Amino acid sequence: MSETPSTTLQPRTSQAQLFMAMPMLFGALLMASVMVLGGLVWMGGTPTGPRVTITLQGSCAAEAGAMVESRVSAMGLGAPVVEAQGDDLRVTVTLPGLDEARERTALPALLGQAGRLAVRDGGELVLDSEGVHSAGLQLDENGSAMAVVEMTKPAAAVVDARIRASPDGALSIWLDGVQVADRPNTMLIDGTALRIIGADSTPKVRMAQAADQVILLQHGPLPCDLAVGSVVEVQPGS
């Protein structure tokens, strides 16, 4: 009686293993290479740029101080000092020194941006910042970055019901009145996680946008928008 030959799986060669690991390897390298959130914010190392005082102005300056300080801490800026003076919030930090011109403009604006989330079904509001539990940065299977909002369970239930009720529709995702993503209802939400996937597929741009969105959503919204009054260079140690 003859036996049917058994099939023995051969171990993958080192080249095959490397090929299979490439998406994860690319994602890890992408994360490690991003030294600035949104092309601006230092992620590690020692900031080498000038020390500046950023003055943010608004009626909620004193109330927003702790949240702005959390943003500064998340950005990893050097030796931060945050002080409220009436309607002014003075933020003294050492800049990363990678792109000084942009760091003196876009970075202060990010610190003062309110960070209000709105998810809409047409003109109807489905989710706002009150339904957000936390936010984080993740990579998809292709190594592309995205901001992921963790909703509260009640908020997630509302969003899930709306998606299931209109499978051919779409939800639009807005941040401070600017649409940042369109989300087709063909994708169901994963538990309480809502992914924000921008239209731009360029890895560097996607990483920059997602990182900025996480800063705003994780440390926001501010009670009001804070306008940038001035950015003044100061002596080291100030």
C-alpha cells in the first residue's frame, strides 16, 4: 500500500522574510525619520534653534494655558515656560532649528488653533469634540500615517448607527471649519476608533497632517482660538 507523500513547508529564505517585513520596516523607518510634527515640531534630540517668546492672544488665554502647555510638551520643544498675562499667553521655547522660517509661523499657529472636531452627514452634525476620548497616530499596512480618534462608547454608537443606516453615503470630517477627510460608509468603524485618512497620498504630507491633527485632538479643543500676536527672539536662559 503506497503512502501519499506529505508536503513539508520549507522555511522562508532570508530574502523572502525581508520582503514580507518590508511594509512594517518601511513604517518603522518612516516614524523614526519624522523629526518634526507637521514639518515643524521636534520629536527627539536636542532643539538647536533660537529661543523665542510666542505671544498668543485671546479672551481665553488664562483658561487655555494648561492645554497649550500640554501641546508644547507633546511637541518636545526646548525648556518651555508658559505664562498667562491678561488676554496674552506667553510661550517661551527653544525651536527645533530645522526650518526656522516655518517654525516661527506655522508652529505658533498650531499652538493657538482651537482644534474643534466635527463629523457631519451632509449638513447634520454626527460627532463633535465632546465625543472624543483620545487621539493617536497610527500607520496603515502600507506605512501611511493617519490620525485615529477614539470615541466614547455612546458617541461611537451614534456614528455606527448613522453609517449602517446609509451604506451608500459618506461622512465628512472637519477640523476648525476645514474639511480634512471624506469617509465612505462602506467602511464600518472598528470598535470606538474613527480613522482620519486625508486625500493626499504622499507619505511625508500624510505624516505631517496626521501629526498636526493628533496634537490638536489629543490636547484640545481650546476654549477659543488664540491669535498669534508676536514671535520675538530672546536670550538663551530666558
